[in-house]
Amino acid sequence: MTLDVMIVDDSAAIRKILQRVLRQAEVPIGEVFEAGDGREALGMLETRSVGLILSDINMPNMDGLEFLGQLKASNHLKNVPVVMVTTEGSQMKVMEAVELGAAGYVRKPFTAEQIKEKLTGII
Amino acid sequence: MRELDHGKVVQAICNSTREVFSTMLGMEVEAGESYRQQSVPGANAGVVSLIGLAGDWAGSGGISCSPEFARHISSALLMTEFSSVDEEVLDAVAEVTNMIIGNVKNSLEEDLGPMGLSIPTVIFGRNFTTRSVGNSDWIVVPFQSASEQMKVQICIAPNKTKHSPRPGFANGLALA
């Protein structure tokens, strides 16, 4: 059983690293979709379904918190677990993400172990 | 108004840079002596990456390094060899800057209050000059890794405008 994943980050480098880390962490991932910001991600989710989303917060056009809010307001997307993977570590932002319904929060820089640990229990 | 503690800023830069390099790049860096400078350090050739900070305190932070070092850290981050400074290298440098300055910001927020972080801007070229319109000094920490050097710098001051919904180059950094 594999899981299709969406990675939302404006950095192509981080999208590539997260894909590598997911495979290193032996997460049974299927197809991986990439989006550069929240707006692009929402557009892609109109035609694709995924079982897990990893999202940055600081992004152009639509940031990760607004993306998370819109996702949780959508009937067909609200149950998809979203893990925030971000440099933003202020207590205020973490609380905001949790209140909006984030399933987890990983601060950059991260190790493969930290990602694996966070995903255990979510997927 | 709260005071900016030079020692705390330097410590935050050192901790953040070491953590990003060891965790994400598998590289060790050694910090040199910190100093203050009026212009953006090392900003006349090579790669300069900058991020704006905004809140009750505002400014910019960033890194500067040679094209060779930019390729080196990008190779370490992405596990791919780069023969030139291309889009991927600039993106990787931007992300390293985002992580270093983002974590410095997280540390400084304990004393200076919440701050927003802008999207990084990376400049690569030769014979360019940069200047800060504001009159605050840059706090610069040089780092050495093997035979190469890079600098991490931050320039931050109390924000007199108060309204900075989207952080940019809040201290008025300009390319000349």
C-alpha cells in the first residue's frame, strides 16, 4: 500500500530533498506531486487526490497557513493530513498551524529521522 | 525599546549556521571573529543572498560567498555536482539562507518580538555594489569550511514605521 504525497514549497531544492528524505525514511510513497505555493497546490488538488501533504509556510502568492486554512475548509480535502515543514519556528505560528488543523510541525533544518518520526502515527 | 545585544546576535548566527551546515549539508564550519560593517559585506562579486525581516524590529539578513562555495554547498545539499552557478545553485543558496536567517530570527524573537520573514533574493554577478539606505551597521560573522569562506550577516534596527505587513528589504537595501 503506497501513499501519494504532495510537497508544497517555493524552493525546488527543498522539494527534491524532501522526496529523498521520504524514501530514506522508508515511507511507502507512491506518486509525488510538487507545488511552488499554496495557490498552485490547491489548483493541483482539484484533479488529484493525495494521502499526505508536506507544506512550507513562507511562500509567495499563498502562504502555507492560508493554504492549510483553505484545505481544512474544503469538504473533500479536510481529512488529508498536512505536516508543516518550515523555518518559521515562532510559538505564534506553530499555534496558528495547530489551530488550523496541521497534523504535525517540523522545523528546518531537519533530518530524515525527524521526518520519519513525525510521520509515524500520521500515516 | 529593547536593546540589540551584539553577543546574542553573533551567538544566534553561529548556532544557526553550524546547525544548518551539519544537518542539511553534512559539513562543518568554523566561525571567525565577528565585526561590524556599514555596507553589505563582500558584495561586489560572487553570490549574495538576502532576506528581509519585519516586525517591531526590521532589517535584512543574508549570506555572501564565492561562486565556487555556492556550487559546493549546493552539491552537498542536493547530492548533485554543479559545474556552474545555475538556477538550481541559486535556489539552493536561497534555501540555505532562509534556514540560517530564519533560525536567527527565531532566536532573536525572544528579545525583539515577533518578526516576519520575506522570500529570499539571490544576486550573482561581478562588479556590482550594494548599499544600505538605513544607517545601521551590519553584524558580520565569517565562516570557514575547508579552504573556503562565506559570511553571514544581519542588519536590524527598531522599526519606526510599525506597519510592515509583508517584509521586504525593510532597511532599504539597494543595488547600485
